[in-house]
Amino acid sequence: MITDVLEKIHSRFPGVRVELVNNPGPSAQHSLLVDAKDARAVAGFLRDELHFDFASNVSGVDWPPRKIKEAVVRKETVDGVEKEVKETVEHDVPGCLEAVYHLYSVARKCGPITLRMRTGDRDKNVTLPSLTPVWKSADFQEREVFDLFGIRFEGHPDLRRLLMWEEYADHPMRKDFVAPDDFEYEPTPHDEILKRVKARAATTGEGA
Amino acid sequence: MNIPGSGIFKGLVVTARNFVGSYFEKDRLTTEQYPEERPTLPENARSFPFLVYDGTDPETGMRCVSCKICEKECPPQCIFIVQDRDAAGKAIKRPKVFNIDIAVCMSCQICVEVCPFESIRMDNAYELSAYDRFSSLLLDKSKLLKSNTYYRSIHPTEAAETDGRIEADRLKKEAAAAAKAAAAQKAAAEKAAKAVEAAPELQKPEASA
Amino acid sequence: MNFFALPVHFVQAPNELKAWFLSLLASFGVPAWLLVVISAVLVIGTIIGVFLVLFALTSVLERKILARVQNRYGPNRVGPCGLFQPVADGIKMITKEDLVPRSADKIVHFLAPVVMMVPALMVLAILPYGRDMVPAELDAGILYFFAVGAGTEVAVFMAGWGSNNKYSVLGAMRAIAQMVSYELPLIISAVVVAMVTGSLAPSAIVTAQGDFAFGFFPGWYVFTPWGFVACLLFYIAALAESNRCPFDLPEGESELVAGHLTEYSGFKYATFFMAEYVGMFAICGLLVTLFLGGWQAPLPFLTIVPSWCWFFGKVAFVAFTMIWVRATLPRMRIDHLMTFAWKFMLPMSFAAFLAAACWHYAGRGPLAWALSAVIVGVPYLVLGNHFTARFSVTNRRYQFSE
Amino acid sequence: MSALDSVGSDEARTLDISLGPQHPSTHGVFRMNVTLEGETVVKLKPVFGYLHRNHEKIAEKNSWLAAMPYTDRLDYICPITNNWAYAFAVEKLAGIEVAERAEYLRVIVGELTRLQNHAAFLGFVLGDMGAWGSALMYAFREREKILDLFESLTGARMMCNYMRFGGCRCDLPPGWIEAALKVVDYFPAFLDEMEALLTGNEILLARLQGVAPLGAARAINGGMSGPVLRASGVDYDIRKVDGYGIYNRFKFRVPRGEVGDCYDRFMLRVIEARESVGILKQAIAGLPGGPIVNPKAKQRGFRPPAGEAYGRIESPKGELGFYLISDGSDRPYRFRIRPPSLINLTLLEELCIGTKIADVMIILGTVDIVLGEVDR
């Protein structure tokens, strides 16, 4: 099914880069990787013409930069004899944040189509187009992804943090998130707690 | 034409029937008068884990061998185990410290499922409130260890199965040991026989003597 | 004359007791003006005492009845069958911290429960509790009741305004709208009775219901078509006036937390609570007086039971139905409530008014019965169907797919 | 500036109220910033996160099996369907077959969960409407019976932790089927009683009918699922559409409403519960023997092959999905829950604007949320 969809997208938007991301697992739910700049158009096409009218799930995925080891077989000529040399090569895979949309069709009762978008990196280029104008159901979920992963959705009607409080700075679902040692720590004007926090700050050098 | 207010009247009849019924039909009242009446817990009911020991002495009968699988698998990480060591510093298959923080424990029973030694089981005691938030809810070994008899009394079916399994294991082990012993004996006998065959001259003087 | 002989006439026990006590005092040379004061204090003290005990009992019985309707046991820990629960509640209420919000209007906030309590107690003065047992025999007793009773509206608004809380203000505004709207059908349905009786004096109204048709059928007004309708209207309006479910919008727990009572705690809250219950008894008492024959016994041979027992028995019955209704019905919405008051209750009370007039002029016979039944029945069906036409179970159909 | 200067201005006409997080009928620590004009709602902003404990992060730090008991705590009214959804997604991810008997057991406990959720729902809505708890108590009496069944089966009333990858954790204790049949057989009588108490009631009808109607197209676009979506007239039940588990073996009907107002949402639960009774009877009758868990499925030290899967089921609240990414290790790389309670609130503001403040509670009630799932 997904290949049909891919073909249709290709024929409708010839210049747009849409890749098929293979899923090696037994579920075989392959996904479509869409360029951020064309995502809105593709999403509109999916909804209006292919009737994927139900955006079920929006989730963020964090891919920190990592090294992939790959076994490479290289042919080498040593002393005039051709030999096969096995060696492992390390690739640097740059990190990115991903927004994954699972689309279903209520009208045609089929699905899911998995739509992915990737940001440029994890710090500066974290903007993706919001698909909330296409599927209203993405509203809270995109806010949640923004909150927990830090992807900025451009064109979202009300992009605020959903679960963490407004003043919170970090994005807790990222893989490099460092959990606080005291989950119950909370700055309060309560004397006892403040005293304890100060004492702790004095011994550990952490900010009170 | 329907009579306005008939729906409200119907509702009033339902509540009236329940009002009167609650005085005459005992099974309508589902409330248990708790401290006087106690619920009969189903056999599967679970609250928090405890450690099973065989026999009468908790220390020697302890089934736990401090393998720490439960500590690793516990979802909220409420189990804390320190392995015991003898005077020479060699590890003994026995926990020195076994703590379960039941303030953290979520009664999921995963520790029971993963335990390969049938040593950790779910209790069904539910009156566990305490005045102190921390220390009285941190159960140590002495509070956790409960006898197999107790286990049999709260979960008879499960305990019977466990006992059967342990017994079968023991029998198998014994049988294996016996077989091994027999084999060893046999081997020894054969060896002896061979030795006899190999050294007939040595025996002859004895025989002649 | 032996002043120390206790009264033996059981039926009029309270009156005779008082008379005996006063004559005892007079024999000791207490001046006459003081006797009048003592008499008044005795009466007031008794009434307040009786109603406070009644309040305490009802607060626990209501919880037990609600519990039984919901198939629970209800309070059963304090004392025998939980009957001392009000004592425990009272101790809790009194010892609780009395919080006043910092931004509240402290004087208004303090006065509101007092203003609530005073009219609730004052209206008790005109109710005929039994044969010759009217504390204040007023010719315009009914008028006095409504005039004084309207004071509770001020109190509720004071509570809402003085708390400086948004929920409270909303609750207070709802209360004013609701009470003013329902005052009208309440009064008109009472006027119907006054019109038929030809008197505004409660004791006269009770006396007028004292006959027995065919020698056994009580002549209470509720057993006439117009009286039945007026009684129902009065009952509904009474529910609304005393902020009882389904008209508990001012408190409206599920939307307004506790409405005008949100910022009250401790003894002030208890006072509100008490005033509400006493007010409820008062209005039940008036309903009994107007429609259920007051202290009259339901059957001729039952007149040997003291009249005040009948009065309190009937009040208890009406209060029980109020609890029953509370256990059954969900709350109304504010706009439905207003529409219901102005477009149903008011026309219906006029219909009852008309029916009563026809009943009187048609000679109070079988013809009058039929005539007045038609006059109240037709508007009921027409108006009721007009209201329920917008919503009904039958106008929905659910489709299924296999 | 005197107080009179503000008369007629916007601030004077409207009143901002923060409903919640501590409020009798927000179903937990849910908060709505509401702007009222008189009693009419002109603006409503939901605020989430008071019960946020980052379930997804916890699951990603634990083993695959250890996430199972945590799913109980999502929608704590119906823990078993949460278990099911997670187990279903993992089975999809790792390609595990489910034991035949376990499939039937799952349907039985899953539909019992639906019954008790809908029973509790009826009670809660009436509570939101200000009825003094009678309906709630009748509903809870019925729910209690089903919780007793869960307790005797799984050992816990609410935190069941019942499903395992490829099957279920424990088999039925003796006599359970008979007890379950008794409860199931009585359930329609309970629904009849509830309907006698409620559905003809004029006050209730007036408060439910015509309040906050939701059209089909809007409901789909807004991601509504479950009974809320079907009340809007959309024929979409995942049990039929995906036929997950063994649902295609049972005969049942999917009801759908016309208007999509609060009354339709309310009645749909009643009708659905009646259909569930039918499924339960079929499933109990067809329960086969055999093992309850696929012996090939490993629980401890479970390592699914690298890949990803999105599995969803029809939970009583709506579409409950789990999106899992495995990197081949013993803990999930990404663990995402698609919470129906949260997503069904997407259109809350739209539904509430223009209604009365008392309606807000009913609308919230008929959407049927549980804060454990909304905030996770």
C-alpha cells in the first residue's frame, strides 16, 4: 500500500523528495520520509485526495549523533596478489529530531501510513512545518513533541508547552536528558525546604 | 401525547425501589463494614512481595541465593540486595541485606515471575499503614522472611505447585546424584575390576595366602 | 387549687405545661409584665430548641436515607445507628479554623450567616404547630412569612459578594435570579389558598381544612384539583427557594465548587447549613399548613393523637420527599431554570388561581371538581408538551453497522 | 480610575475563572482557564501536566517487560485494555503469535473492562450533572462486581498487569467462568435500571440533547476516536476495521449516533455496553483450552528485532495506540503512547464555546477522560 501512496505522491509532486524508509522488523510498517519544506503540500494531498483524513498519532523521536560500524570488504593488491581485506569503517551519523505521523483513512478504512519529517540537527535547526492546519488532531500532540523534544512547529496556532510548565527549560524526552537527582526538588518559600536546599547547595555546589 | 414529568416519576420509582430494597435485600448492600467484617480475599490477591524460607529457621532455610535478578527486573527499582560474604571475603549464596521499599513497590509481581529459585512471592496482607513514612515502609530481611507454611496458607494452589516443582527438582537432583553416584560406583567397580584384571599377579599371593 | 398538679391532658401537653408553669410563677408573685416576657421566652426557646434538634436529626437522617437509596449503610459509627453523628459534626465544625479570605469584605462576610439565620428563625413564629399552638397569631401571617423569608436572598448575596471569590459571586447571582423568579409562583400558589379560605391567617387556613367529606375523607386542599396543582407548584418553588436539589444551582457543586459557601468554613458554614435546614422546615411547615391540613389528623378517629404530632409528622414526610428528590434528580441548568419559572410555573400558578375561583363559584361540588380539573389539566399538558417537545427519547435513532 | 470607568469594557463584561486543578468535577487534576460572559463560556483553554510523570521516559529506561505494569497506571479505570494495547504493539513489533486461549481471555477481560468503564462513565456524567450520587453508586456497585472478577483472576482490582507478550499471565481460577457469566447476564438488567432512572428524565434530556453537537467531518479531523467519534455518526470501530485479536470471529454491531451531541455520546455508551455483553457471551462460550502464553515468546530479557511498530486497539475511551521503536536491545528505544483521552480533548474548546458553564462539565464528562492517560 505504501508504495502505491509513494507513487501517487511522486506523480502528483514530481520535484518533491519523498523517500521510503524501510522497516526491517516483522511489523513491516515502512514509512515515508518527507522533506520539511514540502510536508504541508504532501499532507494536504494525502488528506484530500488519498483520504487519509485521520492523523492518529504524532510522536517525536530523538536520534542523537552516533557512529555506525560497518563491515567493509575491500580488495587490495598486496605484493601483486589480489586479496580481500575485511575491516570495519566507522561512519558518523549526524543527529536529528524526527516527527512521526501515523495516518489512517476513516473513509477508506485503511492505514497506517507513516509519515516522517526530520530536522537539520538537534540544536539550531529544529523547525518543522506544523501539520495542525491539515489535521486538527495534531494540535496537542505537536505541542507535546515541542515540549518534550524541542521541535518547533512552524504555523502551529498555539505552540506552548503542554505537559511541563512554561518556565521549564529542558526537553525531557531527549536521549541526552540528565534527570535531576531529586525529583521532588521544588523551590518553595517554605523555610524548612529552603534551608535544606541551601545546605545541599553548599555541599554539592549545585544552584539553589 | 406524552405526559410531561413521567420520566422524572419513573426515576423516582427506581430510587424508591432501591431505598426499600436496601432494607430487605441483603445483597444490594455491597459495602463491607470493614473493621468488623473482613473481605475474603481471592487466592490470587496480591499486595507486596515477601521471601519464603523452608523449615523453621529463616536464615538457614532461606531460598534466596542473592542472584539479584529481581533487583534488576523490578520496574520501580524498589529492591536492594547485598550479597553475603564469609570471613575470607568469598561470596556466599545468601543475601546479607534484602530490602524492599514498599512505599515504592507497585505490586506488579514481576519479581515473582522472574525468580528462578521460587524464593520471592506475593503476600496478601493489606493492613500496612504506618506512622513513619520512611523507615517503617522499608522492609528488611527480618520483616520480609516468612515461612513456607505461611505461604501455603495464603496461596494454597500456587504453593502446592511450587512445592511440587521443588520436590520434583529435588527428586531429579537426587536421582541424578544417585545415578551419578551409581555411575561413579560402577565406574569405580569397573576400574577396580580392571585393576584386578590388570594386576592378577598382585592378587595371587593374597589368594594363595 | 393545687398548683403542683401536673397537667394530664396529653393532647395539649405543650400548652398546658406552659400554662401550668406560668401560673406557678404567678403564685410566687412574679409581676404580670414579666410573665408575658417569660411566656415569650419559653415559646421561642422551645421552638428554637425543637427545630435545632430536628435539624440535627435530619442532617443524619438525610445522609442515611441518601445512603439507603444508593444501597449503602450511611453513617453508623457514632452512637446507636449513627444517631450521634450530628454531635461529632458539630464538634468538628466548631473546632475547625474559621478562614476569612484576605481580600474578603470582612463585615459582609461575617454578617451573611447571621442574616441567613435570622429570617429562617423568624418565620417559624406564624406556623400553627397544633391546635391553639401558634406562637404569633397574625391576621396576615402568610404575608409575614414571605416578607421575612425574602431576607435569605439578601444573605446569600451577601455571602457571595463578601467572599470576593468568583465562584461565590456566580453562585450568588444565580441565587438571586432563582429566588426572585420562584418567589412569584410560590406566593401565587399560596394566594390561591388564601383566596379560597378568605383569610391570610394560618390558623384559619388550617381550620378551614378540618372537615371530613363523607365522614372520613379529609378536606385538605391538596385533594382538590386546583389544590393539588398549587401544592405541586408550591413544592417545586419551595425546593427552589431553599436551594435544594434539583435547584441547588447557587451551590452547584459540580460546577461552582460550593457557590456562595466556597469561602466559608467552621462555625459560619455550620450556621449557613443550619439556616438552610431550618428554612427548609419552615417552608415545609407552610406547605403542610396551606395544603396538607396543618395539624389536622387524616382520619376522624386519629384525632386522639396530639395535633402537633400530626404537624411534625407531615413536615417530616414532606422533608423526606425532598431528600428523595435530591437522591434522584440531576441539577437543572440556569437558563432552563429561568424558563421553567417564568414560562411554566407562573402560567400554571395562574391556572390554579383560575381553577380555584371556578371551584368556589361552581359550588365546590362534583361539577366544580371536573371544571377545575380541566382548567389546570389542559394548561399542564399543553405547556408541558411545549417544553418537552424540544427533547425526547424518541427523537433519536441509532444506526448500527454489522 | 473609579470603578465606574470599567463598566461596559471587556474586562467588566467577562469573568476569568480557573476551573481546576482542584475542582470537584474535572475528573482529576485537570484545569481549564475559562472566560465567562455571564454564565456563557467565551474562551476556554485547557491546561495539562499536573499528573505528568513522563511515563514514556520511564519505559525507555526499563526493560520491555517492566513497562507492562506501568501501562496499568495510564487509564486506571481500564488497565487491562492498556496492557492489551502494549502487548499487541510489542507482538506486532517482534512478530509474536498469541496463544489461542489467550486471545479469548483477552477478549473476555477486555470487554469486561469496557463494561465497567461504561458503567462508571454513566455514573460520572450524572455526578457532573449534579445528581447526588445515586447513579454513581449503582454504577459502582456493578463495576465492583467486575473488579472482583479481575481480582480473583489477576490478583489486583485495578493494577492488573495481566497481559504478557504472546499471551496472558495467569489462567482462570476454578469457578471464574461461572462467576463471570453471572455478572454478564445481570448487566443488561443494570442497564435497564439505569435507563429507567435516567434516559426518560426530562431534566437530563434537556441538559444533554442539543448540547455541543459535533459533526462527522470535524470529529475525524479533530482526531476524536471511540464512542465520541461514533456518536458523531462515523462508522469506525477498530475492532471491526482492524479486526485485531480475534474480533472478526464475533458477531456484534457498531452503533453510531446522528447529531453527536452530549446525549448521543451518553447513549452510545449504553448501547455499546449492550453489544459488549453479546461479545462476552460468545467469547465465554467459545473459550478453547490450551496454553495461555506462546511458549516461544520470551518475557525476561526480551529483545525484539530492530524496527518499529504502531499497534492500536479500541480501548473503552477510544483509539489507544503504542508506537514502539526497538534498536534490538533489551529496552525500548522509543515508547510512545497515543492517549485517546488527551486527543479527544483537542476539540474541547470548540465544543464548549457558547455553552453555559454547567455544560462544560457535562461536555468534559461525555468525552470521558482519565487524567492518568491525559498527562501520562
